[in-house]
Amino acid sequence: KTLPVFLERVGFHPVAAVMEAEKLALYVADRKTITRDDIDAIIGRTREEALYELTESVTSGKLDQGLLILDHLQNNGVHGLAILATLRNHIKKLLLVRSLQGLKSPAYTQSLSFPVFQKSYLPELKEGRDEWSTLLWKAHPYGLFMTFRQAAQFRCEDLQDGLKEVLAAEYRMKSSSVDSRLIMDNLLFSLMRHKMVGAKPA
């Protein structure tokens, strides 16, 4: 059962998998079984944590931090398309949340406290919107609260443009011979320069 955890943390790139497997083999020495504790000790920083940090750095406009995390992910064998998928899904979620904030009822304001958001605003928003359950309602209420606060920084138009940037990078990665690292670096520069980052809602 440790194999899924291992792949989850290092990705499915053969080179990264081999490198991390060698580290684990040296760590366990003569033991015949690699445990979850071994994986936690050697591959402590999960792939998901790094991807989450990347999305946070992109939407907060921290270019230097974003480039460092991007380099870490790629050096550890996470494919550019997997990184793009994470960015695409994150921006799509922000776009959906931002559109929900435009509803007149229930009305969203950034001054909403978490208790009010959880006990009043969220139940009203969920009512009659079961089709969005997979995208939003399975999230932890506090995580959703923070996503709403983050989305409020942007306009829908700017998020749409940011999404187009990501889709264009995905197309280039799939259809050209340009190094994926160059495409990813260029994307981060484009998103940071783009109105999506640091934008103010209309």
C-alpha cells in the first residue's frame, strides 16, 4: 500500500521515481519492506503541498517564490502537464467562485466572518445548486472561505484571461518541441505580468 503514496509524492516521471526509490533503498538498508514512515522520512514534502504552494504564489503575485517552487517540482520529475492541470483547475475554481460572488442573493461581501460564512452564507448558496457539489461543496468550509476571499481580489474577465494563458501553454507543450521548462517559466512571467495577478474587483 506504500506504492500509491510514493507515486503521489514523486509523480509518474521514471527518472524521479528511480532517484527517490534509490534514496529509500539506501535508507531502509537490509530491511525487505519499505513502510509509510520511511516514505514520510525521506520524501517528506508532498507533491500536493508543492503544487498548492505554486498556485498560492501565482495568485498572490510572488514571482520569485513561484519560480523556485516550479524548479523544485520539475527537478523532482513532476511533468509540466501535471503542473498546468493544477494551475488550470485552480483558476477555474477561482472563476466559478468569483461568478458566485456576483449573485444578488445570497450577497457576498469580504467583510463576512468565517462563522457567518459557514452558518449562514454557505447553506444559502448551496440551496438548489447540487450540480456544483463536486466542484465546491466537498471542500472544507474554511478552505472554501479562504478561496472566496482570494477570488474576491480578481475580476471574472481577468481570471478568464489567465485561464487562456494556461490553456495556450498547454497547447504549446503538447504540440511543439520547445522545452517544457521554458514554457512553464514563460507562463509564470505572463501570469505575474497579467492583470489577473493583483487585480482589483470591479
